[in-house]
Amino acid sequence: MFTNIILLPLLITFISVIFLTPLSISFIKKLGLIDDPRKHKHPAVIHKKPIPRGGGIPLYLGALIGALLFLPATKEVVLLFTAGLIALSVGILDDKFDLSPYFRFIFNIISALIVVGAGISIPFVTNPLGGIFYLDSLRFSLDFLNMTVALSDVIALIWLIWVMNMLNWSKGVDGQMPGIIGISAAVIGILSLRFPVVDQTNLITAKLSFILSGAAFGFLIFNFYPAKIFPGYGATSIYLMLGAVSILSSAKLATAILVMGVPMIDGAVTIIRRILSRKSPFWHDRKHLHHLLLDAGFGQRRIALFYWIISAILGSLSLLLSSRGKLFAVVMVTIIVGGILFFVHFALKKDENSL
């Protein structure tokens, strides 16, 4: 089981992305998918020279190779990769033309709707205090569409859209994002194999998780500082798949929230901060945690390692803790990360005022 479910999917995808990425860089340069800091006026730009930014292409193709070799062509798998292809296509266009964030968000919703329409939803969540909330038993009638929608589908849709955008904000320094994806996917894959009875859904979830992990770690070789290629917005396709595997076999939201705790809390704080500042949540700025750490003097490698280590620690804890323990851990991580954000932001602001 270890070889066929874990080792081969991870290793084959890892090797595929290693071979695909240099080929993609050459192709990406011909397409003109280049992030030139002299032309790309974005407050979060930190690189000094032009770098290809279509990394979503080798990531998606590597995952697709893994899926063709190791996954059955079920409706869920086919529609998930179809939705991923849509996300990748919009991302490539954004990497080329810098599309409106509102336009991109519309296609985030469309891609997520396809995944939910494939039957990937959250039928229940475990109550940390005891019991289970059955979300699929709560339904709402949409008379204007002549259809009924379950709360399980609504929550899944919101979750997928959130993961896509939250992880997109988590690629601010070289190597940061693929490390988080690789660790998170591996943790979810391990969790999928811990059920007393391992059925086809569990096997698909586990294999796809290790496929995503292999793709991310293969891409990391080229994205670690100094990066030879950026993920670009096309990497949203991989974020979508990670969000899907986190809910594909029962509800693993607590585990996913914990292992991606730092970028998730940073993303939530970012939205709240922008709204309180009377700015659009889509408005770009340079106040994410990784930007604050950069301004505090940390190098890109140290920041990426910080994110990886925290994700690995939280992911390991998620495999050991009960539902109540995970709730406590999420609360503690929220307090700690929120405190770090406040402290670093306050310290930097104080230094600016003293100059």
C-alpha cells in the first residue's frame, strides 16, 4: 500500500514536474509571461529582475500526469481537473495581461461551482464539543433558479474559493507557497489513510494528495530563493485541488485549517484590515506577514523556512489531536499569529515614526 498509494504517486509527479518546469520556462518566455518589476507596478513586488511567472503550467501538467497514471476516471476526478484547467487558463491570461481581480474572482467561483457540482461537498462537520453537524440535511429553495441548495454545498463553495485566494496571497516570497502546499497535501493524504475502512474515495483522496505534494515539492526546486520561476496566478488550479482533497473524503476542515493556519490567519486579517480601512478586499498592499518579516530584516529563505516549519509542526499535531484539541490549537495559533502580525506591524510603524 505504501508504494502504490504514497511513494509512486508522489515520486512520479515530483520527477515529472522537475522535467516539465525547465521546458515550461522556455515556453513561458516565448509567450511573454514575464514578471518585469520595471513594468509590473504592484506594491508587493520584491524581485529586481524579470522572472517567468507561469509556474501553474508545470504544476498542473505534473498533477495531470499523476492523475492519468494513478487515479480512476471518476466524475469527481474528471470535473476537478476540468475546473483546474479553467483556473489555469484564466491564470495564464492574468500572468500575461494582469486581469482585473474581480474578473479572476468570477472564474474562481465558476471553477469552485464545477467542483461542488461534481459532488465534492461537506456533508457534515464534527462538533468539537461532541456530536456531528449534518450540513446536507439543511436545504434552501432558490425559486428564481427552480432548484434546492444544501448548506453542505454552500459551505464547500465558500471553502474552495477561500483556499484559492488565501493560498494565492501566500506566495509573497520565493519557495513559500510550494512548501506549504507540499506539506499540507501530505498531511491530508496521511489522514485519508487512517480510517478503519479504506474505500475508493479514501484511496483517491490519498493518491491525489500525494500527487499534489509531489508536484509542489518538484516545483519548489525551481521556486526557492533565488527563484527561476514564479507560480503566477495559474497555480490557483493547484490550490483548488488542495481545497477539494481536504473535503473529498469526509470533512477534514479542522486539519486543513490547522496545517495552513499561518497563511489562513494572515489572509483573514488581511481582509478585515482592508475592509476596516474602507478598501476593497482585492486591493493590493504590502502588509502580509511575509512582507512585514521582510521589512523587519528577515531574508526570503528564512521566511519560507518559517512557514514550512510551522506548517509541518501544525500538520503533525493535527494527526495526533482530537477534534476538541484541534479547536484549541486553532484558537492558540490565531492568537499567536495575530499577535505576531500586530507586534511586527506596530514595531515597524514605530521605527518609521522615529526616523
